[in-house]
Amino acid sequence: MSVLDFTLPAALEAHEPPEARGRARDGVRLLVGRRSTGEIGHHRFRELPGLLGPGDLLVVNTSATLPAAVRLDKLAVHFSTPLPGDDHLWLVELRRRSGKASVPYGGGGPGEWIPMPGGATLTLVRRHTGRLWAARLSTDVVPYLRRQGMPIRYGYVRRDWPTAAYQTVFAHDRDDGGAEMPSAARPFTAELVTALVSRGVLLAPLTLHTGVASPEAHEPPYAERYEVPEATAALVEHVRARGGRVIAVGTTVVRALETAVDAHGRVRPSRGWTEHVVTPEGGVRAVDGLLTGLHEPRSSHLMMLTAIAGPGLLAAAYRAALDNGYLWHEFGDVHLILP
């Protein structure tokens, strides 16, 4: 099996939150791969404290999830991120509504305006990529989304779920939030966090607000807003100096930490916009392991996973996930890569 190119059966797509399947958030399955031995293990997520040790550090993303989709009669508009330097000019994806789902819409032209619910108007300014427009809304975007929007939902999720279903226990709504959930952290509960802390596992926050990740595109990520606080950078360096393991909770955390690494390999406080893409050739310098979901074939995330796990372990893990019926996507099961 090619790590980057495999067939994902529809039966292995998570169609709803685990709570709707009769499981708690922390009851999803946890696939564990260990680089040192090549061993693959099968667990429940609530067993995570027993897989980590005192002094290990989990770095988590505190970004909240915006209700970033606005539906019109025939179209849906997915709001992604503001453009660097202009908070009023946002990247948006236009999608054509098709039954209960939506598909990319290739229409539109510069200067075209789209009437939006609630009396607002969206003006298309210019194409940013093949599927994304730079566009201007006639009112402030985030308050508008909180009034008129709903969480982004793709075709494999069969019905709408409230925004609360797309928030993690670490989400902080002090600022704008991201277009999509940092889903690797979804299985954490307050009780599980308590169990981790009681075991001596450390936790540190950072923020990266995700943009839209259309499942049809398989594009590398574009510029996203992030912040690595001073205390988090210092704790990462402290743990590394003492021989502990730094485990990123999600690919967004890896991207932010690797952006914050200086020329000497040290993590420094940092904020702004990152276009950093982790590849096997470039490797990683700030993290030792990763807790993440299961990613689609040919997605750019698999390049990052290859950089952390190595191609052999990653191929074995995905083969095991397919053979053992693990579930993909934001409401699915989770994969832990350990040194």
C-alpha cells in the first residue's frame, strides 16, 4: 500500500459524532504506532494516560470552531480566513448545494456580488486559488457568522450537528476561531485531562486557526493565523532539555511549533501567519510524536505524518487501520505516533 495513495471505503467514514453511535467522546479507538519497535497497538482513547509518562508534554490547539458555512438557496459559502493585512477581506469557498451535501462551484467572477441571508452582501474581489476567492462581506464577518452560520459539513456527515459538536474541550472563544475543528483534540474530556495531569503529563496551549480544507482538493495548506505563547515555547524547551517527549495534539500544532523554531533549533514565542508545510525532506525539529486523526488518501497531512513516523511505520499503521475497521474524518478514531 502506498502511504499517500490508498482507497478509503465509504464504510470507514465516520458519519456522525461518536455520541450518536452510543460512545463517549473518549470512547473512540486509538491506534498506536511506536517508531522504536515498529509495533502497532489497539486501544480506546480513554487509555491515553497509561500510554504517556510523567514529564511528557501534550501541546494543544485552543482555537474555537466558527459556524463558518452560510447556506443560500443554491449555493453555500464557506468562510476560511481573513487575508494577512486586511481583516475585512476573507478567503471564501463557493460550493453548489446538492441535496444534503455540497460540491465545489466553479462559477463567479471578479466584482460579482452575492446577496446573503440577513441583508448582507458578499462581493467577489479576485480568485486566490482555483477554488478560493478573496471576497468582502458588507458587515463584520465573525459576528455575522455567529448569527447566520453553521459548522462546515461535508457529504460524509449525513446531517447537521450543532456548533458544540465541533468544539474541543480546549477551545477558547476569546478571539475569532477557525473554519474547521482541530479535531485531534475532540476525544479529550475534562475527566481525561484530569487523569493526564494526575499522572504528571504536562499540557501547554497554542493557537492556530484553520482555514477550509475541501476534501476534493488535496491542496497544501495556505497561510493561517497562529500564536505560540512565551510560556508554551519555554515549556517545550524545558521538556526537551530534560529528555521528555513533546507530543503535538493535531497537525495544526505541528505546523505552529515548526514555524516557531529558530535557526538554532529552539522553539521561540511567535505569532502571525504561517505558510510552513512539513515534508519528509524537511523533517521536524520541535516534536517527538503526534496525536492525530486518520487522513484521506493523497492529503498533504500524510507528508507530515511521514516526516514524524517514517514511511514504514505509517504504512503499517494505515494498513492496520483499514484492516481493523477504524473510522476516518473529524468524528472518527485517532492515531498516536510515539518515538
